[in-house]
Amino acid sequence: MNLGIVYFFIFTVYGVASPYLSVLVHNLGYGPAVVGLLLGLFEIAGIGGPFIIGRFSDSIGRYRPGLLLSLLIIPLALFPLLLWRNILVSAIALVFLAFGIRSLIPLLDAATTLLLANKEDYGKIRSIGSISFVLMALFLQYTPILQPQTASAIGIWLGITALASLLTLPLLREETVHQPEKKKETQIDKAAGMSLRAAFPPIFIIGLIIIGLGRLSMAPIVSFFSLYVSEELHWNAVGLMWALSAVSEIPFMFISGKLIRRFGAAPLIALSMVAVIARLGLYALFPTAVGAILGQILHSLCYGLFHPAAVAFVSTHVPPQKRAVGLTMYLSLGVGLPTFIGSAMGGYVVELFGYRMLFGSYTVFSLIGLMVYAFFAGQLSETRPAR
């Protein structure tokens, strides 16, 4: 129950940041080109930041201090971002904001996978975060107070949700979930390839590559679906469509533990890539409201099933002493970096060929991922006891 409360409040931060960060940056007075550069910088910083904070958390064997630091960074970064309209100040502030926001999920997931007596309960706990995201997004859509139409209002909501989440951290009653890494062991990790190989075995890296290819296919949905709905479909339903996708993921988050036990994590990751291909095909071949609705419902498999399976895969192949770094590698290198690359390329595809070609062409990355999975399927399905 305590974990669920922490998840609920921390995901209110994402309920503000995910839909409205681009609006905040645009409302600072920057044009589309600068907005794209600043958001790209945010994505890159979001890769490096969690590694630093995650490594710190792994070294002390506890994750609450890292979560505390991450949540404090958010309001501190918002002050210069909102007060000084200077591109250099904005860039630096967004780097720190990315450090804070992007570190929350890998740290909380790492603590959860180690604290839960039954690892299959992760999906149920994580579904609380999805519910929180939906409720926060709908609240901001209809609230008469501080409507998120200005940079200041969005920044205030980000600060409020971060500080409210901070107050729930005492509920995360973690003892030392594993022994902190000793300095001698850290030096061995750096000096000897065998230790790194034991912590991050080749099959984990292969799985990370497969995950990255699948997320590369998802990049145009993350970055361009809203514009597709408004500009290609001429339909004023962007908020409704994102709420639908978030709601659809909740049932699969809830039952993911049973599915992972029955079929294994890697096959479910492969299934999610099949769903991504189908989803992109719907947007490309059926540019209608019905096609958009059906595509958003497939988010249930593309993310609702995919994310718990990916976390389970990391938990299986990375020992507890490296769990936060392993989950950070998944969220940063497996999700963040492909999203940044895919979004950067996608803008040019849209300008040259349009949205339908964008969605259709990106199916190729999931197809490649499925071929890699088929080649290594036997090894990927093997379990590796956590140490």
C-alpha cells in the first residue's frame, strides 16, 4: 500500500511533464526550431542524469536519498527556467530538470523490484502510476485554477507535484536492500572486464538492443501523434486520445505478472513490437478517427505489457547490486536515446513525406528487432538468478 501511494504521487509529476513540457518551453518565447533543440537537450541530459544518481543509490544500497535529491532538483531548476528568459539559462535549467524528472522512475522501479516479496506484483503497483497519470492529465485539462496554458502555470504545477511527492518518501520504508558496494569491488569493476560482464552480461545487452529498436519505432508516436491528430485528421481530440492510451495500459499492467510467469519476459517484449507494427500501420493506412482510436488502444500492448516485461527482463539478468544502473540503462539507452534519435529523424520525414509515411516507415525498426529476437530467442528466454 505504501509503495502504491509513492507511485501515485510521483506519477503526478509525469502527468504534468509529459503533456506540457513542450508547451512550457514554447511559452518561454522560443520558436519551434529552438524548442526542438532544447527538448533534444532535455532528452540527452535525461540519459546521463539517472546514471549519476542511480550509481550513487547503488553504491549506498538505498534509493530514497536519490529520490529525495531528484525531487528537490525539479523546483530548484524551475526557478531560473521561469525567471530568466535567456537561452543559455534555459538550457542549463532544462539539463537539471531532466536530471530530476528522468531519475524518478528508474530509482523507484529499482527499489520496488528489491522490496517486493512477490516480483509479479510489480505490474499491479505500476498500474497505480498509470491511474495517477490519467487523473492528473484530466485534472489539468479541466481545472479552472492555474490552467496549463502559460509557462508559469505549468511550472507551478510541476513544482507542486514534486514537493507533494517528496512528502510521501517516508512511506518508502526501505532498509538497506543490499550491501553497498565496497571500494575494492568498484575498482575491480572498472579494471576487470569479468566483473562488468557478470553485472551486465552479453544477453542483457542484446535484450537492450531489441528494446531500443522497438522504442525507436515508438518515437513518432511519442513525438508526432498529437500533431497527426490535429493536422492530418483535423480532429480536436489530442487530450482524449492520450487519456485513452493511458487507460488502456492499466489492465495489462495489472495482469503482467501472471503473463510474465506464463510466457517469460522476452517473448512479451517481442509481442509488444508486433503490436507497435500494427499500431503504426493503423495510423499510416487508416488516417481516420477510428484508426487513431484503435491505435491508441494498442498502447495496452505497446507499453502496458512491454514495460513490466522489460523491467522483469532487467531484474532477471542484472544482479541487485547493479539494479538501479541496469534499469537506468533500460530507460535511458533503451528508451530515451532511441526516442531522441527517432524524433530528430522523424521531423525531416514529416517535412518531406508527411505523417503517414513517417508511421509506415518506422515499422522497419520493430521488424529488425523481431529478427534479432528470433535469432537469440533461446538465450533470451533463459533465466539468470539474481545475486
